[in-house]
Amino acid sequence: MSTTQPSQPPQPSQPPRKDPVDAIIEQWAEVRPDLDTAAMEVFGRIHRISRAVGDRSERAYSHLGLARGEFDVLATLRRSGEPYTLSPRQLSATLMLTTGGMTGRLDKLERAGLLRRSPDPHDRRGLRVTLTDEGLTLVDRAVGAGLATQTQALSAALTPERAAQLADLLREVLFATETAEG
């Protein structure tokens, strides 16, 4: 009869390397040893990771002739499903943009032939924004390029199991921060 031990997470073979957030934490410890900086360690790293991977993704999009904001519009239309159509108001709400900011993006993307605006058949005052075939092809390529960049960054640091665990933990933090009062 064999007994199995519960699996333990792999232990690092060496102490973790120092990063810029560690330097900030050490500075605070010197000048304000009374502060609990645990949250700063987490959110500082989340911010830096987001910025670094966002910049890498933007470079991937730029190779396809898109800026990040333009990609966001096309991706929102793409993930809405066929017929890849939303109102400018729906796009603005999803992307948290003013209507003026959205209009500028839509103008540029329409001039490039990546989307078209047409009257809303259900609202005489409304418009519908729809991906063109060219826009659909381009956004599919851009999504692939962006995901490849993100996957490469994540897989360089974590196993798929640890990445899934991190995603679960971050979901909990996101839910708590978005529903917290004040």
C-alpha cells in the first residue's frame, strides 16, 4: 500500500531576483518602516507588467499599421460576433471613451476601409458601425500577434498551471477592487 503526498508547488532553486519594485519597497522601509507595503508590491508589479506587455502588444499592432486605440475598436467589433456591428454609443461605453474620442477613431478607421458607418434601421437618429472584410482580416491578424506577444511573456515566467492559478487569483482581486466601495 503506497501513500501519496499532496503535490507541493515547485520551490525556486535560488532566491527571487530583485526587480524595480523591490527597490521602491526597500526605500519605503528605510524612510517609513511603519508602512505595510505588501499591496504596493502586488499592484506595482501588476502596473509594470501591464505597461510592458501593453507596449510590446502595441509594437505588434503597429507592424500591421494599427495603433492600440484603433485595435481596441476593431477588436470590440470582432468579438461582438456576426454581423460585427455595434452603435457608436455601445463602442464608447465598452472602451470607456467619450463620444468625441470615439468619433476620431471611427473616422480614421473608416477612411482606411476597415469599418463602415451606416444608418441604424431601428433608430433614424442612430448609426451602426460594422467591420468590413478588410477590417475583419486585419483584426484577426492583430489579435493573433497580440496574443503571441502576451503568451511569450507569460510562458517565459510561468508554467501553464501556474499561469492559470495567477489568472484565478487576479480575477479575485479584480472582482474585489471593482465591487469595493469608495
